[in-house]
Amino acid sequence: MASEVELQGIDGMLTVIRNKIASGIYQLENEGLRASGEIIAEAQREKVAVSTINHEHIQADIKVSGVRRGDGLRFVLIGTSKKTSWRLHFLEYGTKRMPPQPFIIPSFQENKDRIASVLANAQRKGMMEA
């Protein structure tokens, strides 16, 4: 004597559950991206040369953008506003009167393992909560 139970609307319910799980993981990944961006930005703030001239310094202008999307990827931008961005290449690459004082690439190179760890932890946390 077999009883049959018919469930209606189960496909819609499963779609809603999958979407909620994906949304939570997406938010955790965004937090990981922003945290990684802040690690690099902080390293850049520590490494950048600061002049004695009384103007807006690059150090105070380094910021991390919100999470952006492009070409199927999500990313954050780390940089300065137009007020100071025109001076970045002078420091990074030098001039004929000033030797280079790179801080952008070294900040990333020195922290890439830490960044990978932060992103992996965000992914792991997302998997645990899913």
C-alpha cells in the first residue's frame, strides 16, 4: 500500500532558496574584496613619500572604491582623486631630477598572500553559511 504525496510549487521554492544562498555568498565576497582593497590602500599610505609642501598629500587621498563589475568580474579600485592622481607617476617612476619611490606595486606584492587569505576566508565563510 504505497501512498503518494504530490508537492506543487517545489521548483519555485527551490529557486528562492538558491537565490537567497547566492545573495549571501555574493555579499560575503564583496566584503572580502573591500577588505582586501583596504589592506593594499593601507600599505600604500604607509609607503608613499610625503612632502613638506602645504597641499593635499597623496597619502591622505588614497581610497578604496565600492565593488564594481566589468567583463564578468567583480573588483575594487584603489587610488586617489583627480586632485592628486596627476602626481602619482612622478613618485612611482621618478623624473630626471628625482629617483623613483615606488609604493603602488610594492604594496600589492608585499600583501598578496594576506589578500589571498582574506578572500579565501570570505569564500569559506560563504560556504559554511550556505
